[in-house]
Amino acid sequence: MADSKAKSGLLLDIRNLRIEATVYPPGEQPKTVTLVHDVSLTLEKGKVLGLIGESGAGKSTIGLSSMGYGRGGVRITGGEVILNGRDILKGGKEGFRKLRGREVCYVAQSAAAAFNPAHRLMDQVVEASLLHGTATRAEAEKRAVALFKKLSLPNPETIGERFPHQVSGGQLQRVMTAMALCSEPDLIVFDEPTTALDVTTQIDVLAAIKDAIRDTHVAALYITHDLAVVAQVSDEIMVLRHGRLVEWGGTRQIIKEPRQEYTNALVSVHEIEHQEQQPGTAPVLSVKNVTAAYGGGHVKVLKNVSVDIYPGQTLAVVGESGSGKSTLARAITGLLPPEQGSVVFDGRTLGNRLSDRPKEDLRQLQMIYQMADVAMNPRQTVGTIIGRPLEFYFGM
């Protein structure tokens, strides 16, 4: 595949990339593990290469290597990362500072973790352009507003005045895409940027990404586990497993005529067998006429919402970004006290506030958050985090 590339249009050339990390098993000596095994790829200007594979395949690790970056404890131990004709791994810290945010930008999977909660959105969107001197403040803000419009953000002229917590998760994800595009880089690494978006918004964002790539001739690495998404936006697809290359080819060939057994298994997964449970006689959870708001009651998000959930059933709450899905979950768990209405669990009415609920109610109503990296304390080990509920509820 690489030999057939037109060298004149080559932007990124990763050769025999090897990435390792040090792990610290409890009670054992530190161990070195290999995350990426001698992977090579090339990417031309204006093209999109999709990296797909299951969790732990090395997709994000390879994507970050194009910026010369490895997450904590991860290090590039072999190979070359050639961008715009030079090996960026030889540029040192100063070279990385000049590279990141100018030649290469990154759109993270978790927008909530990527933004500084203490600064307004516009200040963060234009920061890279100002630091690298590619635009004046006025020029950068004008470019940002145009990107807000292209990405279908509400109130594009003023949304930059808000803080990250004042927009929905899906809106924040789109603002981060605008932040990456604002400095007009040569390469963008998209690390599952549409994971947090509803289907309608996802289509709009993907269309905007494709338009931006076409209009600016920027190249992109698009990391995802969603074949439907990668088929829409990528020119080529690279399939990875356990840090090794499985298959690489044109999008149509990978989707329609995969050559490797693992690739075929990936593209053949369309649905999961599920037997729907019939409702019982009494709901285990009843939300009755709940109204909830933010900003001291000024921004109404839920208005007179009622729903029943029966034992053994799963209720899917679906809606566009900002429609109140997560707000409903917060109201049920007591994280956001409802202004009106009640939540009845197992026949008893729960306190509206988290602090008003006994420990047993807290134990029985648990929430799995959208962004795991934001929900977990980075200073604690996974074992400590998992053990905390056992200690808190059972004294173990």
C-alpha cells in the first residue's frame, strides 16, 4: 500500500513504529509491555485514514504518536514519524511545542476532559492560533464563529462566551472540533469525536468534517470503533488488533470485501441478540411529573416528565444533544434535585437531594457516566477506585 503512494502528496509517513509502556502489577516487579508492534502507515494530503479495531487495539496510541506524544508511562521506542518531510521524533521538546496546535491538532474522545472549566470557550478555541502567531485575535474569532456555524452549534455568534459546563456534552464535542480546525493545521487526529453525539448531530458533524477536509486539504487520522462512521468519512481503513496491523485497504474493499478473517468478523457484527422482557405488575422505578432546571431555575431542561421502569427491563432514553437525557438521569440519582415531581424507587419516595437519601438508597441507584476518564480520580489506581464502594457500603 505504501509503495503505491504518490510521494509528492505524502504528508505523514510512520515507519516501523514500536510503542511500549511500563506497568506495575501489585506485589510484582515493573514490567515492560509492547502496545504497538512495528506498525507502518502513510497518509497523503487531503486524505482520511480510518483506524478501527476493538478497545485496546492501539488506535489512539498510534494516533497520538503522530504528535510525538505518549500518555503517561507510554513511550515511543522504535521507528520514525515523518511529517512534512522530517522525523518529528528528533525535534525534541521545542520541536513538539512548535508542532502541536499548528501542524497537528487533536480532537479527543472526551471533550469534558479536554477543556479548562475555568476559561470561556472562545478563549480556548483561538488559543493555538494566537500562540503560534497564525492569526490575530479578531481573525481567529471570525474563523471560530464560521466553524461554529458549520458545525451547527446554537447561537454561533455568542456561544464562545460560555464556559464548558454551560453547554451539553454533544455541543462541547463540536466546539472541540472547531478548536482543532481553527488553527488550520496540516493533520488532525480525530479520536472518536462523534461518540457523544446523537445520530442527527453525528451526521451533521461528519458532513462538516468532510467539508473542512475538502476545503482546506487537511489530512486526518480518524480513530473509531464504529464502521458506519468510518465508512462515511474515510478514504482508506486500517484494521488493528493487539497493536498489530491486520488489514489495510480502500474503504469499499474493507467494508465489502475484507480479506482477513478478523476484519470480516468486525464488519459482520450488525446487531446483538436481545430478548425483550414483559413488564411486571409494579414498576421498580417511577418518575412522576419531574421538572428540573439549571442556573437557579432559569434554564428549564425537564418539564413535567413521567416514566415507569419495570424489573428486568431496560429503558432507552433517546434524544438530540441537549434534550435532557443526562439531566433525567441526574434527577433520578439525586445529583440534580427536581424543582417539582417525585422519584419513587421500590415503592418508597426518594429524597430529592443526594444528601437527603440514606446510604442504602445510594447503593441501590448507581450511575455509569458518559466519560469514564472524568469520573475517575487519576491519582488513584483502578483497584482503589473499584474497592471504594465496597469499603463505603460494606465496610470491606
